Amino acid sequence: MKSIKIFLLLLVSITLTNCGDNNEEPAYPLTYENISGTYNIQSLSIDTETTTLVGIIPVTAKANGVGDTFQVDMILNTDKTYSIKGEHRIVITTSVPGVAPTTTQEIVVIDESGNYTINADNSITFSDQNADFLSGDLNVTVFTANNFSLTQEIEGTEPITNSDFKVNLAVSFIRK
């Protein structure tokens, strides 16, 4: 009886140690060859926070934008050039203390092209001096054979109004 218990305990131990998580995707290296292709935007969100002095009191306004109805093509080439063209809708909710939130909708037209660089820190730098959408360093948070996601955090001061601002962008692309 004792040998059966030892055998069962050994069997259970072996079974538990061999049950690993086999659902992990294999690592997919971020290279120009792997990322090149045509993509559509899958999701987009932009959160901003602006703090302005009203007299001596700081007032912080927040705006949250969520994109939808994407008709945008992004082409990444192995020669380190890119283009992104099309349009989408963005719904923006703005909140200011003491005022009811407002919601607006806007159709955004994108027409950008330039160069991009894959950096060692798992980010991509987009270089287009006239860019309104993708510009500067964006962190790659997800990268697989079929999609990738980028985030960007920007902080600064608007010189004309002397307002401090923070912008958080998150955008996901899916291969066509």
C-alpha cells in the first residue's frame, strides 16, 4: 500500500512539473524585414491634460479622444520609409473643473510620409517634419507577425499660454 502511495505521489509530481504554459507566442524580433508591410489602424486613444494658471490658481483640463471608423493604410518599407494615409473619426470628451463635460466628433485626415528607425530600446522613431499623427519616438508595446502597438508620452509647456501639458497616445495596427 505504501509503495502505491509513493508511486501516485511521484506520478502527480511529474505531471505537475511537466505542465508548462505552452500558449506563449515565440519571440518575434523587431526588424525592418519583419515589420515591413501594409497595416490598418485597429485602435487609437489620445489622453491630454493641460494645466493653466487662472490668476494664481492652477486649472487642469482633460481631454480623452477615442478613434473609430478607420480607413487608414500605413505602409512600412524595408528601406526605412513609411507612408500613412486615410481618415478616421475621433470622439473627444473634454472635462474642465466646474463645467459639464463636452463631447465633440471630428474627421481626421492623415497624409504623412517619411523615414522611420527601429531603435535598440524597442522603440520606433518616425521622422516627418510635417507630421501631425506619428512623430518622434514611440514605444513598441506589442509586436507579433500580424500586429503591433505603439505608445507615446509627451510632456511640455506651451509657450504662448505658459500652460503645462501631458499627452498619452496609444495606437494599434493590424497587418492587411
